[in-house]
Amino acid sequence: MKYWPVPDSYLKILPKDGSPGSFWENRGDRFHCGVDIYAPYNSNVISIDKGMVIKTGIFTSPKKVEYWNETKYVIIKNQDGFYCKYAELRDLFVKKKESVDAGQLIAIVGTVLNIRKIKNTSPTYVQKLKDRGNNSMLHFELYSSQPFDSTKYLGGNWFGNNKLKNLLNPEIELKNLL
């Protein structure tokens, strides 16, 4: 059995193609690498499937972008071979090389945006998130092989035109969990 990753999300639907928070959304100077599942701050994040924690770390930081809060991420290799990146997290409850069960609590939703630091010079999509009040969410990415670090990737966005070959549309895994 597989599980929806944020049981307390506002909606159990995925953003429509091209809409804010959708996969490969064109954000002007970048493309969105996952889907955003909006949920109240402190909501539980659970593993969608059984797997192994491959990596954890800092996802966003005000040291990189001034209007970001510090959030974390965890990458889990599922038993079916997909790599799931759960991001924009406040607290992690799992560690690298740890096995996880489907439905296991792995993290808590954080708040990526520091709305006090967002200015009219900030990217338009960030200003819209501030205006809508959507600043706590799970950012979820899916890969066919282990994600790698790149200077073209920052905070869930790809600063290039050609999509990574191993980056998949998360709907592959999530659409059957609705």
C-alpha cells in the first residue's frame, strides 16, 4: 500500500499543468522541478512507500536567497526504484541509510518563504505566493535515478531549458494516491 505524503494537506489534488506549484511550471527564468502540496505549517509528512533514506540536507537557506527560511529535504529510494525528494521541511525524523515503511512519519512541513523579506523585486511567482498566503507546503520531486547536485538547480528550480533526463513528473507516483 502507498500513501498520500501529507495527510493534512489543504487539498488532495495535484496542481494543474502550468499552474503555480505544478511540475515543470515556467517561472520566467527557471522551471519548477516538482509539485507543491500546500498544507498547514507543522503538518506531518509521511513516506509514500517503503524504502531507504539516501540523503538528507538543507534545501533552502537565507544564505542563498534572502527571502527564504531554512528548510530541509530527504531523498528516499522507494522499493520500486524511484527516488522521492521530500523538501521544504522543518524537522526530519529519519537519517541517511535508515529503512522506512510506507506511511511512516518522516518529517514536518516547514515554511520556505520569509514573507517579511519579499520585495517587489522578488520573482513574480514568489510575490503571488505571498499574496495568496501559501508559504507552507511539501515540495515533492521524483527521479528515475539518484538526483545529483548541479549549479543549475536551486531550491526546487532548474535554471536551464532542458529538463534533467532522470527528473520525472511526480504524478507518476502521486496520481494513484488521491
